[in-house]
Amino acid sequence: MNKSGYVEGTSIPDFDEKIEAFLKRKKIAVDEGNMVTAIQNADKKVYRIIHTDGMNTYMDLMFFLSNLGLEDRLENSYQPRNGFDSFYVVPNDSKLS
């Protein structure tokens, strides 16, 4: 299983400040739980992995990341893939960096 946190050797995008603020504001513990979310940077590399506990917390995170402008490549999947329940990417036409 992947560990929560930043992936060593990857660049942290500017939009991560908003993710970090959201996690702190919601008091989401990102190092425990069975729901696993991966987030890619604009270089198409996973830079952050977040474990959440409970469906409500997971759904809060999903809605926030979608509203931020990221797309979940596993949105229509009912089974995890490669250990991830959600896999958020920066869309090609996005202004996120």
C-alpha cells in the first residue's frame, strides 16, 4: 500500500497550497484510513498520496479536488486501480500549475 504524503523526487505544484489549507481546515488526517487518493502535478507525475478514513471524509476531499479543477480518472470506476480509489490529474486545458 502506498504511504500518505508527498512522493519524493516530484515537484509540488502551486495549487497544493489550497489542498493543504483544505485538509487543515477540515482537520483531515491524511495518514490513516482505507480510501486512497493520488494527485498528479502538471508534469503528469503523482506527487501526493492521501489516505482518508470514512466515506464522508473521502467524499469531501473528492468534491474539493474536483471544484479545484482536477479530474478524477477513476470517477466511473467501482473498484480501486493500482491501489488508488481516486486518481486526480490536471486536465490538459487547465490553468492549474
